[in-house]
Amino acid sequence: MAIKVESNRRIFLMQAAASGLALSAVSHANAQAMVVETDAQATALSYKADATKVDKAKQPKYAAGQLCSNCALFQGSANAAAGGCPLFAGKQVAAKGWCSAYAKKA
């Protein structure tokens, strides 16, 4: 009887490990691509992956300190380098980025 229990435990552990690897592979495959500044939507919203490179003459609405990470639309965690944005469906924006749709978080 002890052999059967050991065998079942071994099978369970192998299945658990395989499941973990499969989940890891799926989550990696589902990772969202980053928005590219030359994308049509990004261009229309004057998106810059680095807010310090915003042309203040062309974007008078921009103010220092405005970042995607402190925008109400940013869907990433507080310390994330990037996160989702509903304006760029299926893609992530840089936390240090900016676009003309910036809305300060409440």
C-alpha cells in the first residue's frame, strides 16, 4: 500500500509541475505588446514613451510630472514599468510615458 501512495504522490507532483509550466507559458504568450510611438492611435494622441521628450511647444497641455503612471486611465500597478490603457486596446504604455488624453488620478 505504501508504494501506491508514493506513486500517486509522485504523479500528483509531476502533474502540478507540468500545470505550473503550462500556465507560465500561457501568461508569457499573452503578455501585451508595447505601444509604438508611430502607431496611428499613438500619433493621434501625441504619445511619447518618455514624457521628458514631449514637445512643449506642440503640446501646451503637457506639464512636468504628468506621466502615464499617474493618469486615471493607467491600468498598471503603482510600481510597474508599463501597464494597460483603454485608449490603446491590447497594448501597454510606458509608465513614464505621456499622451494628450492625460487625466490626473483623483
